[in-house]
Amino acid sequence: AINGRSAGGLLMGAVVNQAPELFKVVVAGVPFVDVMTTMCDASIPLTVEEWEEWGNPNAERYHKYMSEYSPMDNIQDDASGYPTIFMTAGLNDPRVAYWEPAKWAAKLRERGAQRVLAKFDLSSGHFSASDRYKYIAERCWDHAVVLAELGLPTERPQ
């Protein structure tokens, strides 16, 4: 199992596109997966500030290498061999818009990925829940998916 949030979610998408057979389950929290669309749009908050670190894909010298790792742009044509992917998003996230994981889930399913699970929280932002109990509940979702996919029995002991 692998797990990453935000830019770490980008890493999850990139590695699962390159070697899906290495993983049984991927947890991608608020994954930044539509790199080219987001980074080419200077009107999106934080984008221009990120060009210094990431590069500006509107410039030819950055466009090629950024498009080579962008998860949305590199899903295998036949994604039926992909592991289970559990992604989360927050409606109020100013850093990674909820539509990035939504588009990613749709494209993965379109390409044949078998288990794509998406959980969208209508009251959370980029850093998940601000309430500690809700935060714990959110992490329980991550752990429950991983443990179920790795074969933890779902029946309660008698």
C-alpha cells in the first residue's frame, strides 16, 4: 500500500501509472493530479507562485517534462491492472480543487480501472477536518480501505 497527500498524491498517481503491478492499494488524499491543466492556468490561486519551484508549463522547456509525469495525462490506455485507488477531496480546498480527483476518478474508470473509490467532503479544505475527532474519523477511512484491500477479515470476532 502507498499513501500520499496533495503533491504526494501526484507522486501516487505518477508511480501507479508507471508500475501499477507493484501496489495493491493506493490512498491519494487531495491529490494534485491534473498538473498540466492547473499549472497552465495563471488565474488559479497559487499557480504562478509555484512556477518557481515546478516550472511554468506554458514555456516549452518545462512543458515536455511536466507532461511526462502528470497523472491525468499518463493513465495507461488499459488501466484494468491498476490497484484499488482511494482518493479524497474537500469542496473548500483552495490548493487542489475537488474537480482534480473527480476528473482523475472518471478517467481511471473510463480506462478500465476496476476499483476507484472517491470520497468528497463537502465541509473540508486542503488539510482535511479541523476538528480533531473528524480528523481521526477521516484517517479511519484511509486505514479501513487499506486493511480491507490487504485482506483483513471484515467479520467481527465472536
